[in-house]
Amino acid sequence: MALILKAIAGVSALILIVITLLGSIVTLGGFLLVAIKVLIVVIFLAVITMIVVSILRDRSRHRHETDSL
């Protein structure tokens, strides 16, 4: 009888450990997905900012060229 109880306790402990580890993995996966999404948004904003700055520099350069003529 004691052997059966030890076996049941061991199996239930293993099941609980697996459930805990899976929960941790899911949490880590969610965090990584959020981090990747934030990184994509930051890169997008940086590219848009660089495009706007280059357009404004080009317009300013054209204004200075027309003023000096």
C-alpha cells in the first residue's frame, strides 16, 4: 500500500512540475513576443523619422540653392 502511495505521489509531483515549467515557458514566450513587437515599432518609427529628416534637409538644401542664385 505504501509503495502505491509513493508512486502516486511521485507521478503527481512530476505532473505539477511539468505544469509549472510549461506556465513559465508560456510567460517567457509572451514576454519575448511583446519585446519583438516593441522592437518592430521602434525600428519603424526610426525609419520614418529618418525619411522625414532627409526630406526636410533636401527641401532646405534646395531653398539655399535657389536663394544663392
